[in-house]
Amino acid sequence: MDRQRFCEILCHGLTLCIDEIANELTTGLESETGRPAVTKCLADLRDAQAKLRQVQAGSSITTDQAFWYNLDDALYALEETPPRFAGADELEQVRERIIHWQNELATANAAGCARTAA
């Protein structure tokens, strides 16, 4: 799976999540007391999508825990929502690639820390 398709799939899943949450806010399904948390969640999803678009364009990004959680949410949204944007095999490839990407970043960060400490 190439980087373009990987990013397309995850961006589409994030769009599904963003649309669902935005709809809840617009239609008033979310209580006033819950709105700040939902608004933050929506901002985090949009941030994750913007970062994926940067990756798609070949830029490097800084990730945090929320970014990885949002990618998981994107995959769940794709599994739950017909019509299927990606098949089960392709979604599994995306899952594997996310884990590989996390491992690459962890290795790069560990090497950077080791060089800095030396």
C-alpha cells in the first residue's frame, strides 16, 4: 500500500468522524455541559487530518497520543459506515502500517535521544 492510499483511507475515516461530531453539535444532540469536550475532540480530529495531509504531501509531522487515537477512531468509523471506502484486507494493511509507522518513530526518537545524550 502506498503512502497516498494510506493517507486517503485515514483522511476519509477522519472525515466521517468529523462529520458525525459536527452534526451532533449542530443538531443539539450534545448538551451544553458536554460541548467544550466535544469541541476539543473535533479540533483534535481536524488537527490529525491536517497532519495526515502534510504526510501525504511529503512533510514530516509531530505526533502525540491524541493523533494515534484519532487514527484508530478513523479506522473504526470506516468499518462501521457503509458503503465501504476500503475493504477489510485494505483496512488491515492500514492497521499494520500505523503500527509500523509508530515503531519507526519510536526507533528514530530513541536514536535521537541516544545521540543527544552522548
